[in-house]
Amino acid sequence: MSEYRFDGRVAVVTGAGRGIGRAYARLLGERGASVVVNDFGSSMEGDGTDAGPARKVVDEIVAAGGKAVADTNDVSTVEGATAIVDTAIAQFGRIDVVVNNAGIVRYAGMPDVELENVERHLAVHLLGSFNTSKAAFPHMIEQGYGRIIMTTSTGMLGLPNNLPYATAKAGLVGMTRSMKLAGEPYDIKTNLIAPAAMTRMAGGDEPPDDAPAVPGQPYMPSSAVAPMVAFLAHESCPVSGEIYTAGGGRFARLFIASTEGYVRPEGAPTVEDVADNWAAINDETGYYVPADLMSWSGSFLEHQFPQPADQAASS
């Protein structure tokens, strides 16, 4: 089995001072990448700053024989995100990988959630990922290569008290699907990771790196997520625009699909048509996974452009 290396590659990992971001940065560094370890050093809610976490991870990477520099800029500002990418260019001469991992969480749900809470989540998770990706994209286009990993979450599937977090994480799916198409001519691949690990943002205590698994208890260290992110960051990654989950020793694909649904044979559809065919509309048998908007549109409207019988028979 060949080893997947990152020699000569330069990676930016945001939110890399703790938890899964630290695990990503350390694994990429161990595999030969030069790493910009970005962390604003805020609390879980996004308050305060601390340069210590980023510096500590850099020390760990360097002590293990790797190359890394610390960065404490704020991804939620255009200036901060641009400065992070500029650090990679100034220190290592290029930018090959961006892992958008920085995030916050302030639990709240309807009807009590405040607009400011939603806006802050969007600023860090969604716009922060946009800012760093936009700053890196011109460099990746020029060199004809790039890998971007967005951090979504299965939290987008919904909990009663996670509306701001779920909203921001779901927005990243649409952003990634659009960036996939923009990057295709330049071998820039953008994918999403939905990690599952015991971290402070997940409401738990991060297990030590050398902690053994305890029988009968969940074992979800950040290090168990990092291999998927490293593969998505590698030059051999075969996909773009996809969502992958990782944690606790399991890796899986999460995807958006459509049912075949119901088609009214002729005439104007009515509310009664919807009600009478509700089972068919929701029937998951024969679902399909659209590659992009045009792919979905072609399938959804296929009944309006029937093929001639001779063409249908030969296709």
C-alpha cells in the first residue's frame, strides 16, 4: 500500500489550535505538508483571543520534524482571511490546501434565538470559509491545482436548539457545490467534512492523544476524523462537491437525493393531485443523486421533453 504524502504542499488549517483542527494540522504536517496553523484563540462562543493554542500546535509539528507557522487572524473578516493566505505565500511560496475548520457554537432555537446569534454563526462558519477560499482561489487557479475542505455538520439535520449552527453549516453545502463547478477547469476540488468527535464544541472533553478505547463507551478522538480530511486534501482525491462523515472509526458519504415523484399525465395539476399522490411523491424507491443544478433540472423536466420511440429504444 502506497503512503499518501504531502511533500512540497502547503496547507492552511483554520481553527487549528484545538480539537479536530489540531488533528488535521498535525497529520498534514506529519505527512510532509508545510502548515499554516490558524487560530483566533476565542472561546467556544467566539469571545476573546489567545495566541497560545496556535503556537502550541506549531511547536508540536516542528518537534515532530515538520514545518509550520502560527497565525491568529480572524477568518470572519476579509482582511483577516486574506492575511492567512498571504502568510502561506510569504512563508512557503504557495497554497495548495485550505481546510476551513474555524467555528463557534451558541445554542439557541425558535422562538428565542436572536438575530445577532445567527449573524455571528454565518460570519464565522459561512463567510469565514468564503473569505479564506476566495483569497486562496486566484493562487490555485494560477498554479492549476488546489484542494479545499469545508466543515459542515450533521447538525444541519436539525436539533431543537441549534438553529444558528445548523443554518450556517447547511449554507456551506450550497457554497461547495457551486465552487466545485468553478474549480473544475483548474483541478481545484472542494469537498465537505461532517466530523464526529468528542471536542469542546461537541459538548465533551477531548480525549488525550494516547487515551485507549474503553469497552462499552464511545471512542471518538479527533485523530479518527483526520484521515478523511487528509485524503480529501490529497492530490489523488477523486471527487469534488461531496459530503463525507468521519468519526469513531467509521467513514461514510452523506448526499442530497431526489425521489422520482409523481408526474400528472396531462392538464393543469391541482392540490388534489398532490394529496392523492402523496405516497408516490415521497417514495424513496428509485431516488437519484443529482450532480448539480442542471443535472437535477434535466431529470425533473424529462417528462416535458419525451424522446421519440426510436431514440428511446437505442439509448
